[in-house]
Amino acid sequence: MPLHDEKTVINHGQDNDSIAARSPSPATLNENEQAEDESADSSKNEKTGDVVTSTDADNDTLIVDWEGPDDPENPKNWTKRRKWAAVFIVSSFTFISPVSSSMIAPASGLVAAEFDITSTVTIALTTSIFILAYAIGPLILGPLSEIYGRSRVIQLANLWYLAWNLACGFATSTAQLIAFRFLAGLGGSAPLSIGGAVLGDCFTPEQRGQAIAIYSLAPLLGPVVGPVCGAWIAQRSTWRWVFWSSSIVDGAIQAVGFFKLDESYAPLLLERKAERIRKAAASDTNEKGYAQYTHIRTRYQTDDRHWKRIFAKALVRPFAIFAREPIVQLLGIYMAFIYGLLYIFLTTIPSIFEGVYGQKPGIAGLHYLALGIGLTGASQVNAYTLDKVYAYFKRKNGGAGKPEYRLPSMLPGTVCLPAGLLLTGWAVEARVFWLVPDIGIALVGAGTILSFQSIQSYVIDAFTLHAASALAAVSCLRSFAGFGFPLFAPAMYARLGYGKGDTVLAVVAVVIGCPAPWLFWKYGERIRGASRGLCGGWENRCGLGLPLDLCNLDARLSSLVRGALSFRGRLPQEWELGTERVSNTSEKFRRGKAVKRSTNSSTHGSRGVRSPFKSLLCGG
């Protein structure tokens, strides 16, 4: 329905046309999160029935919001039982998918024998192709959750994963197995990006640490548990039951999620409230006085609500966040490195304990438990300290929290990781008693989870409403590393040996990892603000929440996506969320750039030559 735009006053006193459709800078998102929990002044506020509303100056538009800061329908005000049900269900989805990613690794020899595979790269590809799908899936599924809601996308994607994972057990060739694994990975990638966004929907920053500690453990513990189970299943049955058994477990999780995983995405929940009011306004019995309003919408909606624009913008958002936010790029690079290391260990543990120590596959698979002990132990400690440390620094800062307060737990992680690499590599090289490399493997697990949880918490705190898109951007880079590292690892260890090979990785871990928490602590806020300082923030002339140099790119991509969706029409109103006017986009870009060039030329004499880097970013 057509809606007013300039005259509409949103309940929180912000001229914020669409928080949901825009990917703001982290600072802006923190302000938006605070706005959800506080009531600010507007031109006219009312409490009408079950919603808090505001109206425009002409009293013809009703804007639907939460019923005050304690509204029980707001996911942040859910009961503990309801919140933690969401945490455990989402974490279970996030656990079972990575189990499938590595469960076939101990049985890869049996697969190679049945399909007559002789290339070591192809053998590794049967395992790592699943992780390649992790790099692609979140870029689509994460933004879709910001259109259709978290629960719906997670569960449909999981059904897709379930179908193709089951099909892997019926593969009759190498090509079929690789293709089915890739398709299963696309669906299995959904919880990796959307799950963190669910936690951001349900918990305030002060409460979020424990939930993130559990959720972050799942994608790292899953690849550890998978090979342990896979080794015994393959040894006592066939490699096909590796896939069938994981599908049975996933089916049970899906059944629970179908009944217990509630929707948590605020724009969708408010739209459902608005739809109830529209129905009441259309009824003959107008007990609550809704008939006086010509237009009824939520504070996340604007006048241009065509679903093609929503879909096109949502798909572009993760790319825009990654290209726009230096903090996402830097954190993504480090997370990619540690994730790649994890998958190197997952694929080389069988060769270490079967090849060097001469153990049987089932016994060799038990050494994955060392990695699991490191991951679980450090995660439990961090679950307790993550919120405590955040609250401590928040009090010291006068009650104002920052994403940087999640970083202190990275410090021990950056020490444990290289120490574990050195201990494992040289213990295996010297063929020391098997417990010694297990200790090193546990240290690698501890270092991995401490850094992983800190980065995950940082991204969720910084990008709250668009956490799914931000996590999708980070997940893409790390998944490419998880796919690529195991492919070169056999050649590296064959040439250098385990001692020198792990030493090379340890040196890289020290160079990249050790300075990271200190630099992000000192300069993180400045880095997060750099995008706003360079290009005037996400709310720039293009109106898409993109930097000026990406505006034309986004216009082309959005046009292509909308063109591909050739049929016309609108989605049901509950799905048409978070849009904003983007008509005449190209003309706005041209005018914006002309103004920027004119300003630069007029101030050239007093300010000097503009930085080429800054010119490139700002498109001037």
C-alpha cells in the first residue's frame, strides 16, 4: 500500500527510513539497538490496544512499534526458557552440519577404493567441497533471513541439507558424491550466519556472551565429533552409513525445531502486529479506533515496498558490508586463518596417528577428542568470562558498552594457537609418546575457540540488526580457507615434514594473531568509524547504505537481480519488509559525485591534494 514518507515520524524520533533495509556502520547499528530498548519523544505517541504507535503530522498514518521496553513479544523480553530453547536448537543445527563436513574424512580411503580415486587432491576434495558451499550459502541465506525471518529460512535450508546429505549415501560415482556434498553444504551453511543473528535478536549485549559461547562452540566441535563417529561407523559398516546416520540425527533436530524454534526477527514480528491492526481497521466493529488511519505500517517500513527491490538489496548487502567495513575485512582474514588451521588438523590427524603411530582407524579417530577437549574446555571458561569482562569495562566506561570489550579473551587464544602448533609438529616429528601431540592439539583447539568466540561476539555487537549479513561476509572468507587449506596441507607436510610445516603455520599465527587484539582494542573504534569518516556514512546520497564507490555496482547488481525475477507482483505484506526508495538511483549517484567533485575542486587550494585511497573509496 502507498505510504507517506517525509511527514511520517517514527516512534524513536529518528528520521530513519529503513533500519532493516540499510547496512549502516557499526556505530549506527549500536544506536539503533539502543533505540529498540528505549522510548524517545515523537510528534504524537499512543498506546492503542496491544501496540505502541505514533502518527504523522496529519494523523493519517499509524506506525506500529513495541508495547514499551517490556513488551513480551519483543524477543529480548522473552522468558529465559524461550530464549535458551532458541539457543540450543540453533546451536544443534550449527553442530550437525559441520559434523557432516568432516565425518567422511576417516572413511575417505574406503571411498577412494570404491570409486578408484588415485589423486590426493580429489580425495581431499570429497571432504572439503562441503566447506566451499559454506562460503557461498550464507551470502544468499543470510540476507534472505532479513526478508523472510530467521526461523523460516533456517528450517527450510536445513531440509535442503537433509535431502542432499541423505542422497550422498546413494552416490554411485565420484562426481555424484562431490556434487551432492556441495548441495548439502549450501543448506547446511544457513545456521552459521543466521544462528548468530538469532542470538543478537534475543539477547542484549550484557547477556549475549554465554549464548554466543555455546553457539560458537558448535561449528568447531562438530568437525571434531564427526570424524570420531565416522571412523567407527566406517570400520564396522560402510562409508554410506556415515551419511545416513547423520541424516537421522538431523531429522530429529528438525522435528524439535519445527515446534520450538520461534521467529525472532523484529521487523517481521512487528509486521505481523501491523497486519492484525489492518484487519481490525477493515472490520465493521472498530472498537480500538483504527479506522481513522489511512495507512498502517511498522517503523521498519517505508513507502517503496516492492519485493524485487527488497530481494535485490538484501543479496547485495553482504558484499557491501565486506567491501565497506575494514573491521569486517580484518577480522575475516584472521578468522579465515584459524578456521583453515582447524581443517588442516581435521584432515591430517588420521595420517598422523595411522601413518606415524601405526594405529587402526577407529583408535586414530579417538585423537579428535583432544581437539574437542581443547575446544570445550576453553569455551566453558570463556562462556563465564565473556560477559563478566564486558560488564567490567562497560562500568569503567560510564555504562557505555563497545564491541571492543569482547576482545580480551583473544589474548590467551593468540598464545595457545602457535604454542599448540609447535608442540604438535615437533612431537610428531620426533615420534614422542602420542599423549604429547594430543596436548598440542588441545592447545590448538583452545586457541581457536577463544579467538573465534571473541570475533563472533564482536561482529554481532557491532552489526546487531544486520548481523546475519555481516556474519555471512565473515563466514564466506573463512569457509574459502577451510576449503583451500586442506588441499595444500598434504603437499606441505610431504615436503617440509610435520615439525617444519607446523613451525611455518605457528610463525604466521604469531605475526597475524598476537598483535590483533591489541590493535583492535586501541584502533577498533577508529577503524569502525573510518567508513563514515571517508564517505559520510552509510546514509549517503545513494540511499542504499553503500559507499559511493559501490553505489553504481549495487545499482547494476540490483537491476540484474530484479530483471531475473521477471514476473510481477508483491509478496504478502508480512514479507514486504525493510525497503526504501531507490528510484532514480543512477541520477542520484551522478549528482552526488558532481557535488563531491565540486567541493574538492573548490577546497583544493586550502586542503591540498586529496588522498588517492580516499578518492577511490568515495568515488570522487
